[in-house]
Amino acid sequence: MKIRFLGTSHGLPEANRFCSSTMIEVNGAVYVIDAGGPLLDMLLKAGKTPLDVKGIFITHAHADHMAGLYGFLDTVNWYYKQASVKIFMPEQKVCDLLSELLEFVGNRPVDISRICWEIVREGMFYEDENIKITAFPTAHLKKLGRPSYGYCVEAEGKKVVFTGDLSQWLEEDDYPKAATSQETDMVICEFAHFTPEQIEVYMAKTKTKQFWFNHVGLSKKFDRFEAIREMEKKFSYPVHIACDGDEIEI
């Protein structure tokens, strides 16, 4: 299983970072977690096309996690006629609005035989010949009464946990139990909504071979990148900062 960070920024793109998007490759098939940056452009840069993509899995309906989805699907709908992709979205309303936009702007109906919307549900919700994905809820949008998820991805005997966006109240046990209850090969954690002191409590309980911070935000109160560098000295597993284009094989 290969993990490639396509975009690693937080709420806003930066000069050297697109918003959140991560590519998983297993046996030549591509799966994408979030599409905050220009997804099609990023895939092409990574040597992939929509023909390689089997599934796109959105953690929650914020623009920095799904803004690049429209351009990707519009091109699939009119140009990549042999491409077929499933898009897993936490909310049906977003599927409906995107479909309406695709039809209105593209002036053509959405080919639902190739662009297939499905709704994420808690628990194991996707499995094919390459990969299995389990969703767990997060509290990121809890106060708005809307769903948000993190994912546990299993392939080739390996297990990777994507926290998704968490809340500012990690003391409410928002951190995924999938990362603390059993050994994983990799944890990919956001770092835009809480302090180093909050996350370190949970990192001390985490059982993993490597820990990567993604979706690293900016803060006026402290330097998040320097905080991560300090964390590298505190834990038994290696701690890394994800950059756009980084690729890891596990």
C-alpha cells in the first residue's frame, strides 16, 4: 500500500501546499481521502488519471476537504468516458447540490452509471478486492448537528488510521479509538484545531509504527511546525510532518 500526500494544508491553500487530499494506491488501483485541492491536477502530477480511481472518500463537507471534487467529476462526466468512480459523501444534500451544479454548468446530465454517489455510514462501509474502509464519527461538526468522519483503511495486511478533522475539545474523547486500542502501521492526524498539549495526551496512548501530521494549520499563539519537531523527541514511534508530494510505502 502506497500513501501519497497530494495536499497537506488546512483551511486555505498556500504557496507550497494545497488543501487536504491523500491518495492511496493498492495493486495499481487508486483511492482518495478528501479532495480539498485541485484533485485532477494533483492526480495527473502523480502520474494517475481518473481511469485509475476507484473511490473518493470525503471526511466532511467543508470546502478545504472537497472543493476539488467538482472539477474532477466535471471532467470525468464529459471527457473520461471510460472512467467509473464511487464518491462517498457524509451528507446526501451535498451529493444533490453537486449533481445539480454539474448538470447546470456542464449543460449535460450526470452519467450516474459512472459517477456513483454513496453515503458514508459508521462502521465498515466499503470493501473490494484491494481494500477495506471503516468509518468512525468525529466531533468536528457536532455542534452544527452535521456528520464528520475519520477512516481506518486496511489493505495488504496493513492498517492506516486517518483521523479526519477533530474538534477543539479533544478532552471529549474525540481522538479515534482505532488508533489507541490496537496496533496500526500508520496514523495520519490533522493539526489545525487543538493545542500540542491536547494531542500529546492521546499520542501517548497511540499504538503505531509511524505518526504523520497532516492538515497542519497556522496559529498566532504558537508555531505548529516547531511543536511537531519537539514531539519527535517524546514518543517511541517516529513523528513526521506531511508535505505535498510525500509518498510512503508500508
